[in-house]
Amino acid sequence: MDRRRERRLTLELPVRIWGVDRMARPFAEIVRVGNVSNRGAVLIGMRSKVQTGDLLDVQLGASRSQFRIVWMGVSGEAGIQALAMELPIFGLGNGIGLPRVFAMVGTG
């Protein structure tokens, strides 16, 4: 039985992230996001040297929000959680975020 508080969706989408690394240098990069929920996600393919507790800005399409890194994995994976005052950009079923992305599939 899954004990997680929120429903999750396994997918991979490109997102833009930026912040300040552990050497106090600004960075920006394009990574993939996977295993998303309303308030968090897993980043895949990060190259910047960041650590647990650091803040990141994440942009998906025109939506952006600020997140805290809650865990770091091997090979460029990081778990992120939206700050409490931020609107969810990976919203599942609330009319913003992913439903808008999925509505665009097949329209081009």
C-alpha cells in the first residue's frame, strides 16, 4: 500500500531550473522531471552541484514555481518539494499545470 499523501504520475517532461550551487555560483539548465505530484517531483539529469535544502526555481511551459531540494540521489536525481506559498505547476486535476500540457498533445 502506498503511504504517500498525494497522487503521483510517472512521466518525463523537460523543465528549466535555475538557482545557486553549493559554490555560490548561479546556474541554469534544462533537466527532465518525472514522478510528479501536486507539490513535488523528481528531477532527472541534473549536472549542477546542489545539496539538500537548497532552493530552485522550476519552469514548466509558462508556469514557474520555487522548490526546495528534499533529497539527492545518484546520477543527477533530486527530489523537490514546492514551497508552501507557491502555486502548483505540476497540478494533477486542478486545471493548471499538467492537464494543460496534455491538452496540447496531438494538436500540432
